[in-house]
Amino acid sequence: MESLRVGLVGYGGAGRGIHARLLREAHQRVTHVVTRHRAAQVREDWPRAVVVPDVPALLEHVGELDLVVVASPTGDHVEHVLAALGTGVHVLVDKPLATTTAEAERLVDASLHAGGRLTVFQNRRWDSEQLALRSLLEAGTLGRVHRFERRWERFRPVPQDRWKENDRDAGGLLLDLGAHLVDSAVQLFGPVRSVYAELAARSTPAIDDVFLALVHDEHGGGPGVVSHLQAGSVVGAPGPRTRVLGDAAAYLVTSFEGEPTPFAVLDDAYEEGRRPGEPEHEGWLVRGSERSPVPMPPGGHVDLYREAVRWVVDGGPPPVDPADAVRTARVLDAARTSAAEGVVVRL
């Protein structure tokens, strides 16, 4: 696979911890990095990379770049993406695309005028549980699905000192993890027609307790799926990571990224650890007291970057259509309205 020259905006938890790691795994080259305080880490990881203090300085080198990855704080996405698109370079921006629907639409419009050179880092589409569930749905194994549940819960009563937790305008967990949760639900079950939300800030200035109830459009002549999506930082007993209920079977995942939740420890019937003779698997297919392991699907987050390389080199479709991020932003905006007014918001 061809090696792209990548300019990386930001070298914190997302820039270094996620994007740089996946770029290396995909055999891509980080040649320029925007950072003011982490130059030593850049030199350690990418000895030949040029370190610059801001995005304008990065774009002075645009002739030496094939892709710009924007991993700056969410509130800076609009400014940084618009500046990069204005030079004609391909841009991959971390989720959420923007903090509001209007801003997300502005970026998509700019991308269209720039020849469609924008994609969004919705890497959770390549989670094993998402890939396994998509396969089950495509095969009809669960029958007619009526409920989708996904939780991103942890117990962190003493918060970390991070911008995501301190910046109210950045949306807290609603825009951080909520962007993943909503994108996953829409990818699986289609457009959303109504939103009900409960939001709170329990341990941080920004939102850290999220519950969303989404009703999806009707499908197959029947009622739409109802998605219950939760994210929380003060959850001493996390629930099952994923539970999907159909009239033929259910799909259950009680671990997240290989780590069992307390639910898995407490409920031996669905313990995630493999038993003798069982293949590597991703969750369980459950029919009452019967359960069988779901085979682990191939693929992972690095595949997003592999698709990004093909997008840049061959001119194919982007790994994630940025219009999808606009639809997600619309749901998240409706969630804020719902929580503030105590109403169901129809889209």
C-alpha cells in the first residue's frame, strides 16, 4: 500500500494515542506535526517529522502533504478543517465533525466545493462488536430487531483534568462518546425520526451522564427499531456493552475492548472468557437459556486508514461520508433540546 505524507494537527491523547499509532500500523508517514508542547514526543516517535506551532505554519508545507489529520479540540475543528480544505489537500477530522449541525453543514459544503476531500474519523464502525452485529443483521439471524442497546460506561468519580471534561462548549460525553453511539445506531438501523434525552454533569463541568432514546424510521413495513444509548463517567456497575433484541434471537456483548465489565463477572451464564474448545469470539447469540459464541470477525480500526489511503490515491469514496456526521450532529442537537425542555424532539 502506498505511503502517504501526513500532517497531524495535535499530538495529545487523540493525535498521538490513536491517530499516530494507527498511521504507523497502516505503514503511513507522519511528516509534519502541529504541537506547541509535545515536540520531544514527536521527535521520539517520528524523528524526521517537522514540528510547527500552528495550522497556518503547517499549510505553508501543503505541497509536501497528501493528507491532513485534524485531531485538535472539537471547538477548533471548523477553523482547522476550513483552512486545510482551502489549500486543496485531503482532510480527515476526528469526531465529532463539529459542535453543531450548522457548523457541520458548513464543513460539508466547503468539502463539496473542494472536490469532496473530507472524511470523518468514525473508527468505531470498525469495532469487532459492530462488524459482528452487522454480519448477524445481514444474515437475518436475529429476526426482526426491535431494540438496540449500547453502553459506554465507566467509574471515574474523580475526573481527569482534560479539555473534554472541562469545556462545556465542547459538549462533554454527549459529543465525545455520543457521536460514536449515534453513528453506530444509524449505521445499523437507519435514519432517526425522534429523540428523547436525559443529560447531566455529575462529576465534571461538561456533560458526563448521557441517555438517548432514538426511534428509527420504519423498516420492512414494520415499526422502527428503538435505540437506547448510554454514556457515563460515574457508573459503578456498568451494564452489558451491547444488547440487541430480535424476535428470533438476541446478541449480547459484556466486554469492551477485551476487558470484562462487572456484568460479565457477576453473570456466569454470559461470561466473556472463552471456555475449553470454543473459538475466539465477539459476544454471544442468545435464545433464552441457550447461548452460542459469535465468531470474531476480521478487521479493525486500522482499516479506516487503509481505506483513506485508497480514497486519497485512487479517488474512490471516503471511508466515512461526512454527510453522515451531519445527520449525527442533528440527532445530538435534538438531544440537547430534548433534555433542556423535557420533550421528545421529532426530526
